[in-house]
Amino acid sequence: MQAVQSPFDLVVRTQAGAIRSLEVTAGDAAAARAKATQDGMQVLGCTPRGKVAAARRNAVSMRRQGLDIATFSHELASLLAAGLSVMEAIRTLAAKETVSTRRSALLDVVRAVSEGLPLSAALEQQPGRFPPLLIATVSASEQTGDLSTALLRYAEHQQSIKALRDKVTGAAIYPLLLLAVGCLVVLFLLGVVVPKFAVLIESTRRELPWTSQLLMSWGRLVAGHAGLVGSTVLLGLAALVLGARHVLNTGAKARWIESVPFVGPTIRKFRHTQMYRTTGMLVKGGVAAPRALQLAANLLGDDDRTRLSRAVTLIHEGRSMSSALQDAQLADPVATSMLAVAERTGALAEILERIAGFHEGRLQRSVELTSRLFEPLLMIVIGLVIGAIVVLMYLPIFDLASSLQ
């Protein structure tokens, strides 16, 4: 019986020494690696094609279920520190839940623990409900016996990431609101006011400047095909809303987002901050550095995830973490120097936290500078567009008034 063929994403080094990504269809990961090796390539990383998409769907599923993982971790840590057992603590959290799906998920975890499974394995049996980072943190704490501290550390990590995300989102609210109001004013002028002016000016049968003629032509088009133009505008708005929802659901990891000026570099800095902070939290909890980097890979974009996979492979081959991340373009000179110090002193978790704080400071300054430059520029552009429309509408009226005098 022939094995089911599945697609795999491979990161390989060619015979010429170049690093590239390719898709290979094979029965399993070993067969996919063998195919690439037969073509003379060195395999640096092999991932099933659906793995990343499944992780993103799981994250969306958790948000829709409303299970606040940070709050859950903090409350569970508090109950464990108070002296309750794992089963008693989770059963207590399930009793206070009002949503049936969340309550059943917690009760399933209690049932699995009562059957003898460790908490990490019980959480892993609930796909799409508990993130891999939490499972890895719990798994590492089970080896050290300090579950309460590990959960509290994870909750603080999630709160710090949320605070940084809220700062970036808050800085973008006012420009987006300004842009939305400006677009509504422009649509009102072009869809309501200009058509009425076009009918009025057309009755005078006077010669108009060519710019005013273009505007009046638009007004006549809207007046004659109001239904078609309105439907087109509504479809465009619906497509814009659906596109924004898709970007939010996928975690804004599309390649084209990173190519947007100002926005792309800011998002990439935010992802790198998340990666360093998450890796530091996992290393502090007892997870090996290469495994911690792999768990943090889902926080990055597509290109950076490929680079991180190459860096992890280099680390497994004996390269230092600082040089591997530098070669993968995931560490700037400051981060590279700090990682080199961590490799000499052994304080990797603390250094990773400092790198994350350094990136967070730069990100906040970048967001503030971008918002300060973008807001007045946006106001100027919107004012010029609205002013141009008004002037082009009133030029024929001024011409008519001068002829009457």
C-alpha cells in the first residue's frame, strides 16, 4: 500500500553554499530529507507544510473561545502557592467558569491528570486551547518541581507582551481614526455634493477649466449610476474589512506587510522583541536554548522563521548562538555582543531579557517618532484632497459670478 504523500518545507544548503527554501512532497520527513540529499543538498530544517497554519488556527481558536491564558496561569499559580494540588486548583478554576466550552476544557485536563498523566501531557491533549509555550514551560517545571513559579513567570511574560502590543496599537488608533474620518468626508463630497453641483453647473452651459470638467464628469457619472457606484464602494469597504480581519487572524505574518514603509520594520522589531523575551523566559524555566528558539519561531514572520530554523541548525552543528543568530540576520550588533557575553558568563536568560528590553525601548521610540511624523503628514494630505475638491467645485461658481458682474 502506497504511503500518503504530504508536502514538507525544507531549508537546505546547495552545493554552491547558498541557503534556500523549497517544497518537497514525500511520505514522511525522513523521505523528504532523503530526496533533498540525493540532489546534493544539505538539509538544515524540515517542517510539515500544515504545521504553521495549524498553529495559527489554534491561536485564533483560543481567542474565540475567550480563554485568557495569562489569567489562567496566574490564578493557577496562586492556588498552587496556597497549597492546593494541581487537580484541586484546576477543578476550582473550572467551577468558576461560566462558559461551557472553557469549563469542559479544564475538566478534561483534570480527568487526564487523575488518570496519571503529567500536567504538560494533559494540556497537550487539548489541541488549540493551550499554547505550546505554556506546555513547554509546564514540562520544564515538572523536572525542577517549581510549577507555581514557572506559571507565574509565564503569566508575567504574557502581560509584558500584551502591554507592548497595547502600546503599539494605541499609537495607531488616532492615525487610523483620522484616516477613516477623512475618507468619509471625501466620499461624502464625491458621492453627494459633487453630483448636485454637476447638475447645477451643467445647466449654465458655460466653458469650464479642464480640472473642473473632470470633477463634473465624475459628478454626472455618480448621478446617473448611483446604484452601481454605491455598490462598488460597499464592496470595496467589505473587501477592506475582510482583509483586515484576515491579517489579524493570521497574526500579521504575511510577507507583504514587512514591505510596507514604516509599518513593516516596526512589526519586525515587535516580533524580535517577542522572540527574545519568550526565549529568555523558556531558558530561565529550564528549556534548552535551541528548543526555546524553536518554540519562539511561531512569533516571527515567514522569512524570519526560515532564518531562525537555519540558525538553530547551525547551533546544533556547534556554532555559538551569537554567531548563528547574526548570520541569520536575527541579531543586530548590540544583541550579538550581549549574547557573546552571555556565552562567557552563562547568564543567557538574563541577557535575553535585556536584549528584549533594549528592543522594546527602540520599538517604543520608533512608534512615537512614526506617529509624530505620520499624523501631521496625514492631516496635510487629507486637507489638500478635501480643499482641492472644494476649490474645483467653486471655480465654476466664481466664473459665473464674475460674468454676471
